[in-house]
Amino acid sequence: MKRCGLRIVVTAAACLLPGFASALDFCRVNTVPVNFGQYDSGSPTPLDAVGTMRVVCLNLFNPGGGWVAQIGGGISGDPAARWMASGADRLGYNLYVDLPRTRIWGDGSGGTEVVSRTVQGVVDRASVAIYGRAPGGQIPPPGNYGDALLVTVIF
């Protein structure tokens, strides 16, 4: 039985785009990484993990509005088909917006979805789960596999 240590680091950024300028005053984003732990190479059972994205928005001067969160494709460049790397070796995985892990969290392209929220009150705090899955049956060489993803929150 081979085991591979896996960790997905999700970095965060917030941006204000034209057209959204009057929606919210300010938002701050941070993430708790999706840490898969040990993957059993060749096992038919998928390996699931959960991370968290936290968004805090100040809505003092501009009532109403909301935000949209996207997650990039990481090393693969494709949110619909993500993979982790250990040197030249690859291990497929993806991130999902739902617990059954059927709806891929991406940038809205290629069948992926984004997550959105309407801000409630002057200070709005949201904690959103990031559901990860590395499908079973993959046979990567042993190693420490990882990916770095960019979370973009548009408000």
C-alpha cells in the first residue's frame, strides 16, 4: 500500500470591479486549506476533505449588494480538471460547492460554478465550506502532492 501526503493551499484575494463599486464598502477573505492527508494509491475509495473560505464584509455606506467567489484552476489551469503535483507526477482531484461533491467550484466556465451571497447587515460574516475529493483508483508514485489555488471574491 502506497501513501501520498496531500495538501491543497488556497490563497485568497478580494477585488472591486467596475459595476460592483456601489455594492459594498469592503470585504476581507481568508481560507483554511483543504488538507487531504494520506491517499491510498490504487484504492477504489475516493479521499474526501473539507476546507473553509471566510468572507467578512463591511456594508456601512452602501446598503445592499453581495459578493461572488471563484476558485482558479491551480497548476492545471482548468477548474474543471484540477490536479496536484509532486515534481512531474500528478494526482487528480477537484473542489466542490456541495457536500455530495457533484457541482465543481470554479470560475463559471466549463460547467463549473461560483458561489454567491447577498450581504446581510452592516457587518456580514460568511463561512463557506470548500469540499474536496481525490477520486480513488489513481496510482501516483509516493510523494507530497500539492496545488496552490487563487480564490477571487468580487464585490
